[in-house]
Amino acid sequence: MHKITHISMETDVLAENRHLAEHNLERLRGSSVRSVDVMGTTGAGKTSLIIALSRMLMARGLRVAAVAGDVTGQDDYDRFQAAGVRAYNLNTGKECHLDANLLDRTLDGIDLLAVDFLFVENVGNLVCPADFPLGTDKRMVVISVTEGDDMVRKHPMIFQGADIAVMNKMDLASYMGIDVERVKADYRRLSGGKELLPVSVRTGDGLEALADRLLG
Ligand SMILES: Nc1nc2c(ncn2[C@@H]2O[C@H](COP(=O)(O)OP(=O)(O)OP(=O)(O)O)[C@@H](O)[C@H]2O)c(=O)[nH]1
Ligand SMILES: [Mg+2]
């Protein structure tokens, strides 16, 4: 009995989140804002990547904003602001993922008509964000060569639910001795043929192709 109550409560939470995510997507598209939920491991380079991509999109004439999602603090928010990316801080308190309700409330404070592209940096981990779509156009997962070559196999859910998967810090690949081809093959198998994008924020490799994917 207890177990059944628990399951139905969980279903309600996920259903409510999906409903709110649809509302967010309508709201964003209604203001012609394109958006991406940037998920990934802690320290994979989500903030660094968003800053680099924002600069590229701004150079292409787009007005960019970023939501800095974290459990606590404003480190990423400060980095976005310092890099000239208009930013909004979003702390979950203790939750290990953003959710559609939190994003909805954050959107209340954003002049969406003054934004063409919105990055939403999720809390860093490959587990919790998987179940909670936010209502962005795309979901992207970022991992890096320092986490090893088994991330796709260990966390299939988040990769299955993502439109784009990125492996960052390719400049360190040879030092880490990582088998990148193995990760690519895992992702290809899991996603039904999609390609993992290797990038390096440090060298800029792969970033233009990624910016094209985000806008495509
Ligand atoms: N060598 C190398 N270091 C990188 C690269 N991209 C990011 N870093 C470094 O990796 C560290 C973590 O980067 P962040 O951008 O803070 O990572 P994050 O995923 O936003 O981290 P959290 O928000 O804490 O989960 C920083 O020291 C970055 O300078 C890269 O392509 N190559
Ligand atoms: Mg970050």
C-alpha cells in the first residue's frame, strides 16, 4: 500500500512537470526564443561551453541569455555576467535538478522579447535532470574526457532523452588515455545512430559545428 502511494505521487510529480514544461515551451516559442537545457556531469565544462557558444551566437547577431542553475551560490552566474552574457541565477536549495516550475518562475523575471537564444544550465549530474524536461527546444548532455569512457553505458536515460550529446575537453584526451571511439559507439547504439560531438572549449575545436546544431 505504502509503495503504491509512493508510485502514484511520483507519477503525479512527473506528469505535472511535463505539463508545465509544455507551458514553458509555448511561452518561449511564443516570444520566438530558442532554448537549450544544458545537462551534464559536474565540472564537464557546461558553464565554459555556454560562454563560448554565447559569444559565437552573439557574433551571429543573436541576443543571448543564460540561466545559471545550481544547488546554491552564484559562481556560474558571476562568470556569465563577467563574460558579457546576460544571466539569471537559479538555486534549487537542495534538489539535484532544475524543474519546469523553477524555470517558469525564472522566466517571469526575463524580458523574453529581448532574447533570441536562452541557455539553461542544469545542476551538474547525469541522474536527476533526466526525468525533468524543462520545456526547452533542445536538451544537451555534456560530458568530458576526464570522466572515463563508460558514461553513456552507466547513464543511458539522460542520453536517450537528449537531442545533442557532447564530449568536452578533447585537448586532454591523450593525457587521459580515454577511448573516445568507444564512447561514440555507445552513444550511436543507444541513440539509434546519432553522433556524439567531440569538442574542446580550450582550443575551440568543434564549437562552430555545435553552434550550428543548436540553431538547426
Ligand atoms: N582542459 C580543458 N579544461 C576545460 C575545458 N572546458 C572547461 N574546462 C575547465 O574545466 C573546469 C570546469 O568547467 P566549468 O565550465 O565550471 O564546468 P561546469 O560543468 O559548469 O561545472 P559545474 O557547474 O560545477 O557542474 C574549469 O576549470 C574549466 O576551465 C576544456 O575544453 N579543456
Ligand atoms: Mg557550471
